[in-house]
Amino acid sequence: MLPVLTLTLNPALDISVETPHVIAGPKLRCTSPARHPGGGGVNVSRVIRRLGGQTLALLALGGATGERLADLLRQEGVATSRLPAPGETRENLTVNDATTGAQYRFMLPGPCWRKRDADIALRTAAAMTAPGQFIVLSGSLPPGIAADFPIRLQRRVARSGARLVVDTSGAPLTAAIGQAAGLALLRLDAAEAEAEAGRPLANARESAAFAMSLVQRGVAFRVVIARGAEGSVMAGPEGCTYVRAPAVSVVSRVGAGDSFVAAMVLALARGRTPERALSEGMAAASAAVMTPGTELCRAQDARRLVRDCPVTRL
């Protein structure tokens, strides 16, 4: 199996703490912070590593925060390759209210990129891909990056026969859909799908119909739409399928989407059927919500939950 390549232009050092109650005004005494590498592609590589797969994280790092993030990835055994960043790597803060159980997430923007920074990233990523290899572009893109970045990346990696997976949001997602990017796999959450559809998607069948419309328009070979605690739908050449989410105790929703993408892409890279890959993705996402803060999924939970994630035809 070729290693799954992940590309993260806006990684972060994720810091999570807990305080008795989040209120305005007084000083809030917090627990000792937990620090983890963050950013969509980084998390995808971390989960693939946990699940026993091969991965290489290509990420932009800058400053002391970038060095600390790289050190944390080394400690987890995640192979990395660096891109130059135009500034200091950002930090994110997650605060859990111990009284209410509410979670507050503060996401910083990261340094502003120039066109030449993006061009370097495109050239580097494309040069590292091989025929049949999966490359995952996941998470937010940094300020200054043009919305057509996923489309330009797809054009470049397609020349080598690599397969691009995209899980992003905002203008880059809209551009990829509007210009029929021809991705290998596109994942959206429920809110993103409704925004792109321009209407509510009230149930799994409506989400699946929209996903299939994207496949038929050439946006992606396969489209997955996550419907939160209900599960996820998938559209592809075989038709539409639905995976039910198992009932688990929710501790933190951070990293569920990244865990889904990691497990699903790893399964596809291992040659498993799309239906099995969908089930493994759902199991990993469900395992992720069982862990605190930015902890991501545990391999034993993800493997155990697969049997509770049945896939049915729609």
C-alpha cells in the first residue's frame, strides 16, 4: 500500500482545558492544558497512524509553535515533510465547561499566504504523488489562499494518476462544487450540504439525492454527506448507501470528521469495498466523540464499533 499523503496548509497546535464554569468577567481557573497537533490533514495522518496504516503528512510549519507541533508529531510516530510557512503556526483553544458540559472552541486564522507560497505547495504536493495514491486535503485553508486551490491541486495530481480527497469548507468547497473539480472523494457535513444545495435536506434520502447529483455533475467520483448522530450517506457509481451511527456517549465532537476521512480513505487504500470503507469511517468518527478535548479516536474503539455501523442501500 502506498502511504496516504495528507496536505495541511493551516495546521495548528490544539490546546484544550477545562474550567468549572465559563462566564464573562472574572478570571477563569483552568486545568493543565493538553496539547495536540491539529489541522484537518494532520489529524487524518494521526488517525491513519493509529489504525496501523502508512501515511506522510505534508504540512506548512513556521516559528516556535511549528517546531513544537512537529515534535508532537514525531512523538506519535507520524512521518512528516515540511513546507515553508509565511508566518508563525497558529494555535487553537478548546475550553470545556465542567458544570454544563458545553464546549467552546476558539480557532485562530493563521498567517496570510501569498500566491507564490501556494504555488510552492502545489508543486511540492504534486511531485510527491504516485499513480493510485490517495492525497487528502482536509481542514480550513489559510488567509490569502485562492478559493480555486483544490481545483488546481486536482489538476496537478491527476497528471500522476493520484486520487484527491477533499474535506474543506467555505469558498474553496463552493468552488470545487461549482467547477466540477473531478475529485476522487468529497466529504461535506449536513450544514455545508444544505448551504450548497440551497435548501434543507430533511432526511438521509434527500442528502443522498443531493450527493448523487454532485457525482453526476462530475464534482467527485464519490460523495459522502455526514448527518451527525444519524450517520452518513454516500453516493457513487454503485448508487446510494447509508451508514447508521452507533449510540455512544459524546464527550467531545472535535476530530470526528477527520477520523471519518482517515478511516475511510485508509480502508479504500487497502482495497476494501466502498461500503466497508464507509462503515469503518463511521466507526472511527463515533470513536472520536467518545474521547475528551482534541484526543481523536482510539484504535480499539474504532475497530470494536465497526460491527455497530451497518450499511444499507437507499
